Amino acid sequence: MQELQIIQAKLKAPKGQVNRFGGYRYRSLEDIYEAVKPLLSETQTSLVVGDEIVMIGTRYYVRAIATLTNQKGESVTNVAYAREEETKKGMDVSQLTGATSSYARKYALNGLFAIDDTKDADTDEYTKAQETRGKKSEVRGESQQATAKSQQPAQPAMTAEMRQKLEGSKTVTELYKAFGELPQGLREHPQVKAYCSELRDKLEGAKMDECNK
């Protein structure tokens, strides 16, 4: 399908969102929609994105379907799945489903338009790559420096109360406030940043779902 090739070649989906926890930029579902609309007009194609709830094994998944159709009636479809969590503090069932839907739709469009998100900072792969890179870039110091480092206070652990406050945030503003109250060692930890980023993305996804009702 020639129109799809043109869109894939020309599509530039900027990372228009900023993650305040990690200081990196990422693209949202809305960023992809905004970038692809002019190309849909140029190629005279239509894009339809929908989803449905399916059960695989004992868990519910959101199955997102993105379909591009040209003037001749030819179409190309891509499917992506996102698992819906059973429960999430601070989110009701509709918000949880809406957030999961946003994830699934985003990756359905990524596959359809050949948008490579594997190295984006909102993925687990990026977090692991950064941790590995940090380990490789460590400079080996003298034995005295290593001893002094080992004697430094241990990094504070996240308590159940801290986790409950983060997960109980009902808005992104509340989440930022709860994150800011964490000890500095936790705020700088890659896994804590990634965890808070996930909570933030789900809150924003739920907000978008409410606005589209």
C-alpha cells in the first residue's frame, strides 16, 4: 500500500511531553495523532483506531486495532495488546481501562507507522539500558575510595506509606507532590522514577479518556 509507505517515510512524531521525574521527553498518543493528521489529508487516507476487551488465560487485555484505508478501499491493520491491572489505588475501573486503552492504541499506531519506541524513556528497555550504561561508565577508583563509598549510609527504602501515597494520587499534581516528598535518594533512583512515570502516564491516560466521553 503506497500511501502507508509515504506516511511511514514522512511521519515525524515529536516527543512533545516531558517526564518531570526523569527529565526526559517522550511522545504520547495525542502527539502521534497530531503528527499523522496532515499526512492523512495529503494521501487521502483515513485512520480508524478502536479497541476491545479480551480475556487471555485468566487476565483481561485491551486489544487495540489501528486501520489505515485509502481511496481504493485497500486497508492495512495493526493490532496491539495491553494488560489491564486487576486493581490500582486511586483509580476506578473506568479510569484503569481508559489508561490501558491509551497504552494499547499508542503501540498499535507505533507498529502501523513504523515508529520505533524501543529506546524511548517511557519503556522498561530504556530503563534497563540506562542502568547498564551507568554500570559500564563507572570509573574504578582507588581502594580507599571504594572503602569510603562502602561506608556511606544505605539508600533509604520506600515504605508502604510512601508507596500508598504515590498510588493514591488522583491527579498528576498530587503525584508530583508525593514524589517531591520522597527522600532524595529515592527520587534519584531509576526504578522509582520509572514507577512514578508509569503512574503519571496512567493518570494522564485516564484524564484523556474522561475528556473523550
